[in-house]
Amino acid sequence: MQQFDFDLFVIGAGSGGARAARVAAHHGARVGIAEGANFGGTCVNRGCVPKKLMVYASRIPDAIRSAEAFGWNAPAASFDWNALINHKDAEINRLENVYERNLQGAGVQTFPEHAALLDAHTVRLRSSGQVVTAERILIATGAAAP
């Protein structure tokens, strides 16, 4: 019987890959996950979350304009683009860290680097050159491979 480093190795720590890794670890599997960009994937880092924060910010002027009708005395407002971007970036960073902490808390070994599939049971981590083996490998890179 061949001995592997992991029962499951996941390439890609977006929502699907991270969830698969956490569930497998919860069921007792030895799990590793590699993410070469950002834990949380495209939605958290470049898609859904940043978009929603920008949309929320775009709605504030209307709320300020209508505040007086609801009893608020709102002083003249001003907008600071850099402050918005800094807050957006801080929230995205916080969420990325939550994804990685949740994986580690579930017992998943995280590798913050790209991974390349070598064969049905072997992955090479690009930055470190480390080679790991797994009984099963899940490729969870989203709609398009990086």
C-alpha cells in the first residue's frame, strides 16, 4: 500500500476548494491546500466583495441627501477616494486571513504558493519546489486556470 503525504490535496483556496478542504479535514482526512494568489479566491479578493463595497459606497450620497427628511441634520459631506480604497483593501485582507485561519483551524496544511500537477498523485509547489503526494487531488481553480 502506497503511503501519501496527504489523503486530499486541493489546488485553489477559493470558496469551493476551501470548503472541500475543511469538510475533508473535519472527517479526519489529512489535507493540504495550495493557493498562489489569495486565500478566498476571486470573489473575496477581486470580484464580489470589492464590487459590493464600491456599490455600498456609491449609495451614501443619496442617503445623505435624504437624511434631513428623516430628522437628521447632516453636515456637508466630502468624499475621499484613498480612504475608500484603503478601507476596501483592509476588509479584503481581513477576509483573506479569515479564510486561511479557518483552513488551519480545521487542520488543513496551507501552502501560499502556486501548485502544478505532476501526475495523478503528485504536486510540485512552484516557489519552494517542494513535491507532495496525495491519494486524491482536487483541482479547484475556478472557471479558468491561472
